[in-house]
Amino acid sequence: MTGFWDGDDQLLADLAEAVLAAREVPPRLVDAGKAAFAWHTVDAELAALAFDSDVEPAAMRAETATLRAMTFVASHATIEVEVTADALLGQVAPPRSGELLVRQADGLVRTVQVDALGWFTIRPRPTGLFRLELTQSSGPRVLTAWTSL
């Protein structure tokens, strides 16, 4: 006669599998952790994500914004980015020309130019985890926190 508790071995196996799965770290976080300790950026100033329209509550709006906006702030520069369907459009303040490296967690690195007014376009937009590294004629290199779209 089979009863309600005949599956103890299976239940214990399922519970053990669930506990082990909960202890695993997602690969995305492992990659971000490894990238955070890369020594090639040890002398860069970190720009923290100060605003993300995807996270901030929309006060008094009935619909969601069509563009996502992010602001990264460091002591010497601010990098403002708008995310469109196919690109990142941005501006550096204070405005001056320079070079912006787009570093993706998968190792892909692209370079875009920042014009004299601080404007830049990154096309196509990055996928997965990425960070921006700004180099200008004056001031330290600025490196944004890792983020994803």
C-alpha cells in the first residue's frame, strides 16, 4: 500500500538540489566581480550611477518614459546618457573633447570620440554588462560603474 510519504527520498533529493541552486552565484555577478578587480583601471576615478530613470519612481506620470536616462557622477566629470532603441546618446560635463571606451563584460572594447561640446554617440548600444571609460586632455580618467540595459 502506498501512502502520502512514500516519496521521502525524492523529497530530500529535491530539497538538496534547491539548497545547492540557491548557493550558486549567477555568472553575470561572477563576471562583474572579476572585472571590478582589473588593474588596468586602478588609477581611474570611479563615476557612480547617481540617477537611473529605470529605477527612480516616476512622480505624477501615468505612462512610462520612452527613453531611459542615466547619470554617472565623479568629482571631475559627469556623464549623462540616454538609451534609445539602437544607441546610447550622451554628453560629458564640463564639455570638452576626449575619448570614450565602451568596455563590455565579455571583453569587447569600442572607442568613440567625444566632441568639443562633450557629445558622443555609441552605436550599436552595448549588450549585457558594460562600463564607460572617459579620457580627456585634462583631469583624471573617469570610469563608470558596471551597468546593464
